[in-house]
Amino acid sequence: MIRRSVIIGTGSYLPQTILSNHDLAARLDTSDEWIIERTGIRQRHVAAPGEFTSDLGSEAARRALAAANLTPADIDLIVVATATPDQTFPAVATVIQYKLGMTHGVAFDVAAVCSGFLYALTVADALLRGGGHNRALVIGAETFSRLLDWEDRTTAVLFGDGAGAVVLEAQGGEGTAQDRGILATRLHSDGRYNELLYVDGGPGSTGTTGHLRMKGKEVFRHAVVNLSSVMGEVLESAGLHAEDVAWVVPHQANLRILEATAKKLGLPPERVVVTVDAHANTSAASVPLALDVAVRDGRVQPGDLLLLEAMGGGFTWGAAAVRW
């Protein structure tokens, strides 16, 4: 027997305010048709004034705990992926820990932008498999609207706010690809491409938050190559093949990236979970948000093999093979 990290509950939260493409077209040189054609996005959710990343993450965590029939007392580890913390420090994870009423356990953040949830999942999996922890909340939460230059139509239309969470539990497995839980993960980074996707500020440089800047065509090209490659890697590591995959749960950056990545791996578009139309790009929140949607609408069934993937600024990218 070996220890496996099994997802036993999912949850998500989206702010109430919805910003449609038509809303953006009223103040930017863009149109609903232009945005849909190039991105697949129709709307995004935006956090209200005074609504913080920790608020979104806390609510997603509560819903994941409810789905798992657990309480915060049952959790001994919180790992939060975010690029938009409430404060420079302390970690959002500790704020969520407080908001959940927890005074025990370990809580910390992981910063890998859109790949953050895959990084956080990998870290939590290692800690659970190592035996030091038994149950973890892994959360992706973002208020990316506060990093946007709302005069820049190339980036303002792409992003939204939201949070997603999963509860991981250490359980026994046989050590085969038929085990429930996380079967394999693979992570990468390459800092040469900083200038293609970054924020032009920070506490250690400008002393300001800054705004998101992106060279979209170059990011698209790298994303398709990197994501299809890492998905192949993680399947090989788990001893599996593309035809074994029931659902791809990707980072929701752009519908064209989702389609091109699946095609490169030889997977039909019907096996890709798509929420980018309703949520836009929610960075580290997008994978757990999409997973929660697919679990709750019944698409994901026991025994299904899920392939999670994401790429973000840095560049960072990664994938995980998970048996439901």
C-alpha cells in the first residue's frame, strides 16, 4: 500500500457582479464579436469594492468542505495559489485560515500565476504522501481585475475574478494507474520569457501594484507547445495514454489555446471542460473553477481519468493526472 492524495470535495465562488462584452464595448474600442472570435469569452465576474481574494477563497473553501462532509477542524494544511494577495504579506492562506476559524495546521501561498493551482496541488500532494499531513485545502483565488489596465483592450477583455478549491485526503492505494487520486504531476518554468507576460510593478521595484502586460501572439505559441508537451509527460509518468483520458480540465485562458492544445495531443474537443466563455481567465482559480463545474453538473464520474493543465507568466506550466 502507498499513500495517495484523493480529491474528496470541490467548491468554487464567483463574485456577483458580471461584466459582459457589451459592457466593455461601451468604454473600449472593441466589440462582443471581436472578443468572442479571438478568445471565446462572453462575460467575466468582477469583485466588488471591499471584496478581497481571501473572501473569494474562503467561500470556495467552505463549499469544498461541505461537498466533502468535513469541517475546518478536519483540515491540517492550506495551500493557496494566487498572484493577487490581499496584502504584500501575510499570506492569503493565513487570512483564509482565520476566516475559516482555524487556529491549527499550516497555511501558506504559492506564486506561479496561472499555473499556481497545479503548483499548489503538487506541493500539497507531496506533503500528504510524506505522512506529515492528512487533509488539505488547495485553493486558487484571484482578483485579477485589480491588476488590469482598463484602457488596454488587449488585456482588459481577457481576465476575471473567482476562486476554486479542492479538499485532498491521504488514502491508501495499490500504486497502480487505477488508484483513486493524484497519479502524477509535472511542473516546469523558464524565466527567459518574463517580458511576454508580466506585471509592471511590485513592492521590491516600483513600490506599486502595477498593471498586467502581455504579448498575446507569443504567449499563444508557447502555450500550445508547452501544454501539449507537459500533458504527454504526465501521462507517460503515470503509465497512461491520451485515449485513457475522460476529461481535460485546462486553464481557461483562451478557447483557441484549449482547442489547439487538445488537437495537438489527439484529444477531441468534446473531452475538454470549457468555462472560459462564462468566467474568462481567472488565473490560478481557473482550473479548480472548471473542475467544480464539471463535478457538479455530473460530467465527472467515479473512475474517470482527469488531465489538469495550465501555463502562466514566468513562464510556468504544469499538468496533473488524477483518477476521480
